[in-house]
Amino acid sequence: MNTSIHHQASSHPQTSRRESVLIPAADLLARTALAAIFLLAGFNKTQYYEANAQYLASGGLPEFLLVPVILFEIAGALALIAGFHTRLVALAFAGFSILTALLYHLQLSDQMQFIMFFKNIAMAGGFLMVAIHGAGKLSLDFHRIK
């Protein structure tokens, strides 16, 4: 990107004010959108524990791992929304999303599994962007670092 053009655009007073509100709000919205599926999934797993334990085992993992998975999904989602240790949590969710895609959705000839596989890959990409970009101003990380 031509830095002189970028500098000129970002030094405009209206753009700067608009960005100072929109970018932090977009960061929070993006983190919340990515976290929502895991927060809901974690609570769902507590409600339908036995069925989810069997599903976990169908991927070759022991059923006792369901409790740590539930804790990871709920606590990780809340940490991501709050912007607490955001880069680390986002990296963990990226890895979790890829692992889940490989263990549970690799049957790409099945259209639903194909969609679920690439949904997980897309989420991993979003989490990697959060890991690179950070949480932004509307986060505990921003206030903790200062």
C-alpha cells in the first residue's frame, strides 16, 4: 500500500473520528461473532452431555475430554468477547477449529460435512486474524497493557 496515500486518508479529521469509533466497535463485534458459536456450543454440550460425549468418542477421542472441551468453549468464548489474553485465546480457537474439522468433518463427499469442514477452516482464518490484529481498544487487553 502506498503509505503517503494511506497517511493522507487517515489524517483527515472526519475519517479519524469515524475510525476511532468504528474500528473498536468492529473489533468487539468480530470477537463476539466468532465467540458466539463456541459459547452456545459449550452450553449445548452441558444440556446434552451424553450425546455429546458419544459424538466426541466418534472422532476417536475419550469421552472424559468433554468436560475440558466445555470449559474451553465457554471460558475461551467469554475471554475472547472480553478481550482477555485475546491473541492466545484466538490461536487456541484456530487450532481447535482445524482439529475439529479434521476429526469430525473430513468426509468431504458428504455435502453437509463439506460445508462444516470449510466453516471450521473459515473460522480458523478469522481467529488467526484476531490473533494477528489483537483485541483492539474495547478490550481488557488494551487496558491491561497500558
